Amino acid sequence: MERTFDKCEQLIADLDFTPVRQWKAAHTGGRAIACFPVYVPAEIIHACGMLPVGLTGAGDQLDIQHADARFGSFICSIVKTTMELGLTGRLDPFDGFLFSSICDSARNLCFVLKRNSPDPTLISSTCPTIRLLRPRSIFWPASTGA
């Protein structure tokens, strides 16, 4: 189990996305799509023959030198360091990006990247969530008038 966590930690810490580059080298014409791993239909990306890759920012492994000029100081480090990765060319192995509306900053990251990157395909998506009346009524009877 510990080896599995160590391997995951190594993958997340690799800011050059070496496994993505290796996958693309092994799959001629293969496309890699980067996305924040929340509310993203990774199964659909995979079913299209593409490699879905979750972005989690760079944490404290990357000094923010360019992203501060594009986002305010109150924006979270995940969005800022992802922007920094893009501005410094580290997101080059990706053929496209899919950002969901997990927050205003993440949603806007798509458009800021598009303004600052001439090549990639960028998609901002909103995946619907189901809010059923019945389960809600179990916890909040007043909301249904029951």
C-alpha cells in the first residue's frame, strides 16, 4: 500500500508530466487532455481514445512569477500554479484542457489560459448535478412543505 502512495506522490510531483510524454510517445497520434479532476467526464475522454490527466496545481514546488499578474492575490494556489505551469510551457504535452465550474477562479482559468496560449483547445464545462426532491426532504422536511 505504501508503495502505491509513493508512486502516486511521484506522479503528482512530476511537473514536467513525464508519464504523459511517455504515453504519447507510445501511442502515435494519441491526445492527452488535462482537467481539474472534479466534475469532469473522464470516462468520455477515455472512451474517445484520449488520456485524461488530472491537474492539481503545483503546490509549493513552483515559484509563482507570472500568474500573479493575471490573478488577484486572493485566488487559490491550485489555480495560480496551474496558470504558472501553462505560462512556463510545462503544460505543452497536453492537446487540450477541460475545466469544470468547481469555482469561479477555475472556470475563469480556462479563459485566461486561452488569452495567453495561442495553441491549445480549451473547454469550460458545466456538468449537471442531480438534486432530487425526495432525498432532500429526508433531511430538510420544511423545504418540501411536508
